[in-house]
Amino acid sequence: MQSSETPKIDTSVPHQARVWNYYLGGKDHYEADRVFAAQILQAYPSTRDIARHTRSFLQRAITHLTAEVGLRQFLDVGTGLPTAGNTHEIAQGIAPESRIVYVDNDPMVLVHAQALLTSTPQGVCDYLDADAREPERILEQAAKTLDFDRPVALSILGVLGMVWDDDEARDILRRFLEPLAPGSYLLLEDGTNTVDAAAAAEAEKVRDEEGGYHYKLRTPEQIGLFFEGLELLEPGVVSVAHWRPEGNPWGTPEAVDAYCGVARKN
């Protein structure tokens, strides 16, 4: 792990990683996070479903890339607080030699990552305290663990919504992808306001008025632009609930307001 210092954690204001942990049923959150999350859920009750389906999408995508594609290197940017089914648990459960680097800039994530994101003896699991707006710094540090001459899976879930300018968001993504070897993959997800626009707008109003973190909702078409120049896997850019859903007796789940895709760099 990168830092041995105990970082300062501000518990007086809600933070995206802790609020998301609350939605997923975790225990790593404070009163400000719970109050804020409750207000969002009142405005948009499906928010918890969005969190759960996004997590499930990550698990299905990592399983595919590890078991079917054969990738053994993963760069997870904006990992959030550890919960069940983390990237390294999925990948190393299939291929114990997998190497994973997690990236986040929340002090609480750092503390928990140091304690919980432990690797198999055959593989490696590391954590970087860095901001997603610094791709060059992240790649330089991650190169101590990952071999960028070989394919890597780059996971960026729920991150680019924190970047309000569309051109800046695409530039950040370009700077991550350009140095990656051919055969690398991008896993990307972000929030939309398509499935239930009225509720999404109400939740956005709560975020603005209550001083929580701000998050830009994009259309599925705008999210699709993030994959330009890459080879999208089927079924393309879809709601996280519809990306290769696993069979169940109740059929395909309803769409939720988060869209995703997985694409290959040729």
C-alpha cells in the first residue's frame, strides 16, 4: 500500500463512497452519510437498486474478462469502500495469480483498503491514493504492480459523473486508455436520467440543496461516446441491469438509471 499515515476523515459531510456503501448494505458510513442517503432514497427509491445492479454488473464483467478473455491484470479506478464481491475477489477466485490495483481518493477508503483488500499468495493486490483526474500519475504508480506492455482491464464505474465538463471527462478517459496495450478492456458505468427522469431530477435537486456531492447525469448516448474508437462487446451500452444478466426464474430485471458497457482496445 502506498501510504502508512492515518488520513483525516471528515465525518460531517456526506461522501459518495460512504453513501454508496450505505446503499449496498455496508457498515462503513456516518450520520451525515445516512441522513443524505435517506433524503436521496425518498426522492428516488430506486437508487438502492442502481447501486446493487451496478455492483452485479462489475462482478459479471470481471468474471467474463477473467474466465473467458483470460485477463490477469485489473486497474479499478474509483473503487469505493470494500464490500462483498470486490474486483480482486472475483478475479483471483478464478485466477489466483491475478494482479489488481485499486484507486480512490477518499481517506476512509484508504484505511479500509489497507485492512481488507488482501491478495492471494500467487497474485498481487495494491491500493493507490490518487484522484481520477490524474491519469498519468495513476498509471506511473500502478506500473509498479501492473505490466502495461500486457493487456489490462480498466474499470471506471460511477467516476466520470463527478467530472461535469464532457470534454474533460473524455480527455481523462483518453489519457487512461492511450498507454494501455492492445487487447486491454474498458469497463465503464455512469448514472443517467432516462429510466425515471422525474425522480432523477428530484434526487439531483436534493444533492444541490443539501450540499452533498454533485454528480452529473448523462444520457445513454453521451455515455456511448466514451467508447468511441473501441470495440464494444454485446449487448453494447445498456442499463447495468441488462448487461448479460444471469438467468433467474423472474426473467430480465427492469432497467435502472445507470448505463454501462465493456469494450476492447484493438
